[in-house]
Amino acid sequence: MKMSDLTFERIENYDPFNSRSKPNGMVPEWVARNKWGNAVAFGYTKAECKDDARNYIRNQKGK
């Protein structure tokens, strides 16, 4: 698996008690999905999500 096999998507979840929430209570996050649409990596920023995706890819190669 390569980074190009993943798609990155910005999503928002409702969590009014999160310190990163907007005034309307929504928290923006990034998610990386594999070719089947399963979420495999997450992060508050796209850079955090890409870091998590690199770790996921590294772990998949070890299996």
C-alpha cells in the first residue's frame, strides 16, 4: 500500500466540549480512507492525518 492509495477527507463532528470546536460546536477533523472506504487514519489537521497514515502503511507492510 502507498500513500496514493488513500483518499483524504475533511469531516466535522459535533462535540461542543472539545477545546477545538467552532462556536457552533463542530470540530473539523481529517480522515484517510482506503480503497474500500474504511477510515484508517485520523488527525485534527491534514498533516497529523498524513503522519498517522504513514504509520498505518508502515504497520501494514510489517504484517
